[in-house]
Amino acid sequence: MQRLILIFIVLISGVLTAASQSPEERYSQAGNLYSSGDYSGAAAIYRQLYDEGYRSEDLLYNAGNAFYKSGDNASAILFYERAKLLAPADEDIDYNLQIAGSKITDRFETVPELFFVRWFDFISLLTTTNIWAVLAFAMFALALLLGVIFLTRARAKGRLLSFWLALAAMVLSVVMLSLALRNNSLVNHNKNAVITCSIVTGRSAPGESGTELFVLHSGTRVRVEQELGLYFEVQLPDGNKGWIRADCMEKI
Amino acid sequence: MKSIVVTLAFFLASAMMFSQELTLTVDAPESAVRGQRFRIVYTVNSTDGQFSPPRFDSSFSVQGPQQSTSRNVQWINGQMTSVSSTTLIYYVVASVPGKFTIAPAQFVTKKMTVSSPEREILITNDAAAPATGQQQGQGRSSAGNAETGSELSLKLLVNTREVYAGQPVSATLKLFSRINISGINELKYPDFKGFLREDIETPQLKSLETEVIDGVQYGTGVLQRFLLYPQIPGDIRIDPVQMTAMVQQRTSMNDPFFDDPFFENFFSNVSTVPRQVATQPLTIKVKPLPEPRPADFHGAVGSFDLASSLSATEVEVNDAITLTITLKGSGNLNLAGEPVINFPQGIEKYDPRVTVKSTGTASGTRSFEYLLIPRNTGTFEIPPVSYTVFDPGQEKYVTLRAAGYTVTVTGNPGTVETAPQAYVPGEDVRYLGQDIRFIRNGDGRLAMLPDTLVTATWYWMWFVLALLAAAAVLLLRREQIKRNADIAGLRNRKAAKSARKRLAKAESLLKTGRDEQANAEIARALWGFLADKLSIPQSELTREKCYSSLRTKETGEELITEIDRVLSATEYSQYARVSEGESPAALYRRAVRLIGQLDDVLD
């Protein structure tokens, strides 16, 4: 009984100390752990901050580094990919992702995405979905204003100009809105996932009964096509599809 | 052979002339081991006589005798002295332990009889004997062969049977012999699979040393000492070491005629026969080193100390200094790898010179001498060397540290460097390794995941609201335009009416003769009509404005000039006498016609 109380007190105090530390303090504590060589300790703190809902490119980048150094290459790739969604033009993330990616077992002949899709995605990731949404609304409002001017000021001098400006603002608004939607689907509902099990078999049907189609190793990026209970249908970078256990992957 | 017989015959004859005191001695061990062969040697200082052996105990198995005679003859001042002796050797194996008495033996010559003293012998039960295998109870002719099998053995002695991988095993190859060996023909080592063999310098075996083991005298000699470094864990068998020794062996003629002990002396021969012996196979248990191995473990197993020394801490640029890392202790010094030292950039490092000084079996020093040449001036930090070894005694990894140094490099690097590298403007950057980049410090700019606008309904409501607002603005504006348009229409419709009213007033004024007032009324009618028809406010009403407005309505130039004339005429008549211009009645008619025309055109 006494022991139980003791354990309870220890647990409570543990929770309290964890709660009393601000996320910034924990973040810098993880940085110190990393510097002193305790990579798995640092990775645990970064992971916890991520799970609590904190986001920043630095946090995700550091988490990737900590996982890489502690030997968890799959998680490192996962976090680098996540960081890349917040900072698409960051050169450090690309470099580290390339190093971590060079240790993946599986190699694929990948077909690169169409250039305008890549550009569109890149532009959509340059800022957050909410900023795109606000800008889109501002453009919409501007287009309306110019439209009203065009329609009411029958004899004003810049009547024609206001028409073209209104049209341009409307097009911009539509583009920005689609950027906002694209950003949201990339950052918050990304269909790509990273294999976390060291080895996993892809089958032709969900469950253990399907014909074995392929074997994947940790760190490989796949695209989730369908979700059915404990199994996800994934598409490999070379286009093949198969069903894989859902607990063997983590979405980006 | 013939000469021997002749010599012997001569000695036999001459021995008759000298009578001498006869003695018979016996040489036997005080104790022997059951089942082990021992020798009983009788020696008598005479050659002619009859030796009668004692009656040995029935539990003794006796072979022999081997008989040999010798004679030494000296002539001194014409006096001849002769010493002769006969030796008889019995090989005995006792099968029952206990105390036994060897009865006296007798030697009978023509003149006298001597007896040997009585000897007691203790036969013990202990059977730990070095000899390998025995053959007994065979025929006489094979007795000689049998004896070498047991009398000659080869042993591989190791200091331990259980080691860690890499921990050296000290092994000694030792020969045990109780017979004469004239030489060693061939020493064949097995391949020592799983071991790395390192020979220790061993002096060549020249003579055997006497060693008594379990009461038995052996001639022993160390053939070779060596160290075995186990390379793989597991129970590793060492195959036998084989040796061919040249053994001196007595051969006898198996001729029935000469099958007599007496003749044996004359017709037996000592010959050298090759004989093979081998060690027993050994099994050494090699334990694997515990995992995980530290990163700076380079294979050194043993008990060591680490020291470092630097030849100079203050040096001119391009002058060489030497850093010596010394590993001292016992263990597998030869297999200890080079320590990893991260020399600062700007100091040129050459591969170390490795020297091993051995001070005995598997102990000594191994030193790594790094030649360093500083190529830049400044202060350089040579980091402390850390070197992890496995200590089998403590059964764990021990990290050794040696001090680091700070080197101050002075001098002018440019002057010296230009000489050898005159035509090299620079050098490519050397990339030493690849690793991920370091983490970002700072507060991390952490932010909670915000709600997304595009998925929120109220965001889309903004668009609807904005659209509604714009629509409302448009509607209001339309309403206002419409209302303004109505006012203009009213004025338009009323224009002709109010103009006719003014013209009627002018007509009545004309009739009463008030021409000036009539003219003013005509002008007012025209101006008012134009203002109402063209929707021009009264304040902005000028001739030019009216004309430009009329021109945009494409009323025609004649009409405009007509308006201009009428207006000028009315203005003129207001300031001059009527008689000078047109009559007011004519002007009135023109004005009526003009307003009618304008009403048609502008409607």
C-alpha cells in the first residue's frame, strides 16, 4: 500500500514536472541532449512535442536529425519529409534527407512528377494554407470592388481598366484558393507514408491470406490509396500496388 | 665384426693373467609405479664368468637382460692394467603394488662367486605417468620397438584452456624421452585453424635436460615455444603436432644358432631408426568478446597501459614533430590496431611507424609514432587519445586515455611553402566524411497546429457575404441612377411646356409693346429649354457647354448656328433699340420655330 502511494506520488510529480516545463524549454532541453550525444533521448522529446501538436520546421528538422543519429532511419526520413512540407526550399533538410535516403534498402525506378505539378506544389508550400486562404479572400474582395466600380461608374475614365483588373483579381483569387486547398491536402492530409517496419510484405488483398507480391524495407516512401481496417492499399514509387499492414507505416 | 672377435679373444686371454677383486653391484629404483617399466642394472667388474639372475617375484614381468661388456686397457711403463666390466639390464614391469625384495644375484667365475646386495623396491599404485601408451608381452624381437613407443613422447603444454578471442595462449612443445635420440628429423605443425601462431624465439635443442616426473627420470627438452592468438570463438581443436625423431635402437639377429644371450653381445647392433610421435589433440575454449564493442576498440585484448609523448610543443612551421602513442602491457600486442586520432587540419600527418618490443611471452610495448608536420602557424590542439581494450582479467572493456597536447606553431609559413609548391596556386578542399547537418538551436518557433481556414464553413461564408455586399451596393447604385434618370425625363418632358409658357408671355408682352421684356422672355425660354432638354444644371449653363452637348447628340450644325443667332439676337436687342435689329415679332417667330425643331431632334 505504502509502495503504491509512493509510486503514485512519483507518477504525479513526474507528470507535474513534465507539464510545468514549457514546450520551448523542452525543445532546448532536447537540443542539449542531442549535443551531448543522447540522440534517442532528444528524439523522444521531439516526438512528444510533435504528438502534442507543436509544429515548426526547426522542430521537425531536429527530430529527423535525432532519429537519424539514434539509428531510426525510417523515422528520420518521415520527419524530414514533414519538415520539407513546412520549408520546401530549405537546403539543409534536402541534404539530410538525401543522406538518410541513401541508407534505404529498397531502390525504385521512379518517374518524376510533371514539372507544373511540382511547381504548383512547391508554390503552395511556400506559405501556410491559412495565409493562402486569407490572400484568396482579399483578392476576391478586390475583384468585387473593381467589378462594382466597373458596373456603376458608367462615365469614369478608368472604366475599362477596372474591368481587366477585376478579372485579374478574380483569377488570382481562384489560383490562391486552389493553392490553399493544395497546401492543406499536402500538409494536413498527405497520402504519402513511410514504411517503419524493418521488413513487411505487400499482398494482393487485405489480410494474411492474399498472395505475396513484394517485400518492402524500412524508410521506403509509399502512397496510401485506400484504407480498410488494419490494412492500407499502397502504391509503390514504380506504380505497383499492394496491401500492407497499417501499423507498419506512418503517414507523412 | 671379425676384428671385434679377435680383440675380445685377446682380452679374454689377457684377463686370465690378472686376478682382481670381484664386485657385483645392483642399481634399481627405490620405488616404481605399477604397470610402469623400470630398470634393474647389474654391473660386475669382470667379463668372464657366469651371471645367474635372481629369482624375480612372480608378479614381475621381466625382459632382458641386455648385456654389454667393456674393457679398458692401459699400459704404463710397460705395466698393463686392465679394467673390464659387464652390465646386464633387466626391464621389469610390476603388476601388483606392494613392497618387494629383489633377491641377490650371483656371478660365478672359475675362482670365486660374488653376490649382489639385496634391494627393496616399492611398487605404488599411482599411474599418472607421462609416457604415452605401452606395449608389453610381445616377443623378444619386438621388445626393442615397443620400448621406444613408451619411452618417447611429445607434449604440447598450454597455459590455459579457456580464453577470450584475441587473448594469447602461450604454448610449449616439449619432448620427453627416456631413450637416446640422435636427432629430430621433421617437426610437422598442424595448421592451427582458428589461431594466429606467433613463434617465440627458442634456443635450438642441443641436449636434453634431466627431469624427474613421478619418480621416473626423463630427458626433456623444449622444442619450440609459441603464442596462439584465437581468432574465432568456439571450442577450437588443435590437431596433433607430429615429429619424426631419430631413435637409437638395438637390433638383434633372429638366428636360431645365435639365439643366446652370450651371442647377443657380439651380434647385436645399434642402429638409428626414424620414429614418429605426436601430441595429443587439445581443445581450447574461446569465448567471444562481449557485444556491443565500443567504437574505439581496435582488437587489443589484454591488460595494457597507454601513454603518449610529443617531441616538442613549440615548433617552427614545417618542422616535424613526433607524437608517440605507447601501448604497454601483456596481451595480443601484435594485433592491436592503430588508435584513431583526429589531428587538427593544418597539421600534416603521416602513417604511423609501428614498433613492437616484446619483453617475454605476449608482453611488451607497441608504439605508434606519428610524424606530424605543421603547415600553418597558430595553436593546434592534439586531442587526448582514447583507446579501448578488452581486459580478460576484469572481463570487460577498459578505455585507456593518453594526454593530449597543445602545439604552438610559429614562423612564416609563406616563405617555406612557396619553394616546393611554386606552381600550385591552391589545393582542393579535402572532404573527410559525410554526415547530416547539425540541429537548429533557438526557441524553435514552436506553434500549435492552427485550424485550417479552407475546411471551416465560416471562411466560405465570407465569400458569400462579400458577394452579397457587392450585390447590395450595385442594387442601391442602380436605384439611384434610375431616380436621377427620372428627374431628367421629367425636365425633358416639361421643357417644351415651360418654353411655350414663356413664349406665350413674350407674345402678350409684344402686344402691349414692351419689346425689351419680350426679348428677355424669349431668351429665358430658349435657355430654360436647352437646360431641361440637355440635363445641364442652371449654374453650368453656357453656350459652349450647350453646343458641345448638342454636338454629341448629333443635332446638326445649322441648328446650332440658328440657336447661336437667336441667342445673340435676343442678347443684342436687350442692350440696343429694337428698331436697329430684327423686329421682336420676327425673333419671336424664329424662336418658336427653333424650339419646335429642337424638340423634334432632342426627343
